[in-house]
Amino acid sequence: MADIPFPRGVRDLMPNEALFKKTLVSRIEYIFRLFGFLTIDTPSFEALDVLNAKSAIGGEAKLIYQLSDDKLGLRYDHTVSLARYIAMHNDLPKPFRRYYVGNVWRREEPQKMRYRELTQADVDIVGGNRAMADAEVIAVASAALENVGVDYKVCLNDRQIAESVLGKFGLNQDKKVAVMRIIDKLDKSGEEGIVSMLMEMGLDSSLVDQIVAFVSMKGSNEEKLSYVEKLMGDNKCTKDIRDTLNFLADYGLAGRMSVDYSITRGLDYYTGIVFEFKNASDARIAIGGGGRYDELIGLYSNGKSVPAVGVSLGIDRIMEMLGASSSIEYTYAKVFVADVKEENYHYALKVANGLRASAIPTDINIADRNLTNQFAYANSVKSRFVVIVGDAEEKLNKLKLRDLMSGTEEILSLDDAIKKIKSEIGG
């Protein structure tokens, strides 16, 4: 086809980008497992009744990709699937700590760092002490970001604080929800933008000024929390976030935490603490986020509240922040085995299989090309070593090992070559 159609909002990954992604996910999953999280697997699609359940994803339901039959839709996130899973398997030991990495789909307008198909890495805790669980999911996500080299900060709030303060300002429940959706856009739209949106709601200018002053408040975490306690006349609505911050200090994360009253998260299922992981040098770029959703699981079972909290990291955004497209690693193979002529292929294959048996990822020439072209291929896929075998090497039951980084070359037995390669690449 002269002009192959390609859908908007998705992308192909080149081999270096795909390898980068696999390595990134592996390092993140390592931390999840290190913290004792187990994994489950759920389908890529759910019943529309599950996805559209009242207060599941609320106004975001318009972004669901609906399948043409069976009243199904592609999953919007991993949280709703987990809630449905817990409701169907309610005999699982609690607290239930799970992680999951996979794709989700959102039917929204594509833009920079915003795709219609994206990969998310989630951890969730169902059950347990509220503040302990809240701190644990923030801590494990923080450790994962540190393990892949992302510089970040965490902005956190509590929906109960937002609701209490907005109620104090005189807003009813319906307007509170609408206002929280607007103030969550502060980073993207700026103060002028949210002022305009709040005025369009019909709020008077003095109330809008109060709201904007509240969500854009500066100062230390203590100053921000003390303001709310004085405003409300008690410290009940700040207790959970204070307890969480105290536990996060035990993880050594106090310096990363910033109370931010503009963080309310757009999804309707959040009920308590909410937070976002931001690029430390550009707060407009969110790397991930999450919060507490104590009512969501009950939507699919007996209606009772089930304590649950989770966090989701955006793998695609992390990749772009870390420069995945510029990665020079192109292949898992550390060695390329080249044969001088076709008659040497059987011996070359014996050498390649010996390297693979020793856990050294190895590529081999399987094309009709001369030695020069084999070296060109090895260089193009960024192999570290080339093993050359010809009549002389086969007769001696040895091989010629060339290090493409240093340019050195030596004749070795297979066992000595394995030791040499492992000493250079590790393992």
C-alpha cells in the first residue's frame, strides 16, 4: 500500500524503544515484588455495565472504547477491573496487595505525551490500616521511580479536606464535585483558566477568589494543614493526611511530599487521600497518581465500603522523560556468531548454542552474506562481541572473539570465551 492507514493516538516502538520499555517495566516490577506485592491477571475488556457503574469513572465514561458486540468495552484503567475482581473473589486474604502492568485505552484527543493506548503500572492495597496503606503505595511507587532514575515530587491532598472546605465556603454537594473537577486542572489551565471555568458555573467573584486562594496556597505542609484546621475549627479532616505524612517520613520521603489542595483527581471514585507524581523540574508533567477509593468495590458486591488505595505510573510518560527514543541498546543479544563460509555453519551453531546454554544472549548469521556484511549487521544491531568461526577455528575446536567496543581480538576455547564475555557483561 502506497499510503498505509495508521490509527491516531497509538505508536509503533522501534527495537531500541521496545527493549528500553521491557527493561523499564522489569525494574519497576522488581520494586513492586520487593515490597511484597503479588500479581494477578484480568481481561483487556470488561462488561459495559461494570465500566459504566455509577461513580466508577463518572464523566470519563465517554472515553471508553465500546466494542461492537456483547456490550463490552476496553478497560479504561486497572482500578475498575481490580474492584470487579475483588467483588468476585471476596475470599482472598486481606490486606490484598497486588500489582499489575498492562495496556489501557482511552478515547480522547491525542496530544503530546497523551495516547489512546497507554501502558500503566499499578499497585493497590485492599484492606488494612488507612494511613499505613496510603503511605505504602506512595512509597513503593517512589522507590520504583528512583530505581529507574526519575526525579519526582509528590503532590497530595485529601478529598475530605476539599469537600469540607468547599462546604465551609457554602457549596452544596453537586457543586463541590463540579468545582473539584475544575480545580484539578490548575496545573494545565492556570489560575486564569480555572477562574474562567468557575465563573461560567455561575459562582460569584468573591467565592471564586476564596476557592482560588485556597487551591493555590503557598507555604509549608504544616502551614497548609494548620490553615484548614483553623478554618474548620478542628483537626478531624486533616488527621488521615497527617498520619500518612508521618509514615512517609519513616520511609525517608518527607522532602518529596507537598500538600497541594488543587489535587482532587478527576475520577469520581476517589474518597480520601489523592496524590500525583510530578516531574521534579516541570510540575505540569504528571508521571502517575492515585488515591483512596473505599466505595468502588462495593458497587459490584453488597454495597458495603471496602477500604482500598492504589497508584498508577504512566510507563509511556516515563519513557519519554528518560529519552527512550535515544537509547542505543537495540538487541538483547550480546554476541553475534559469524561464519566465514557456509560450510562452517554447523560448527557456528554449536558455538552459539553453547553460549546460549551459559545464559549469554546470542545471535547467529542465518543469511547468505559474506563476513564483511555480517560485521556490518552486528554493528547495526549494537552487538558487543562478534564470534568468528572458520576452517581454522573449527579444526582447533576454538573460536575467534572480537570485542567491538575495544577492537581487541583473541583465539579462545568456548569455555574461556564464556568466562571472558561474562566478565565484561556481568552474569
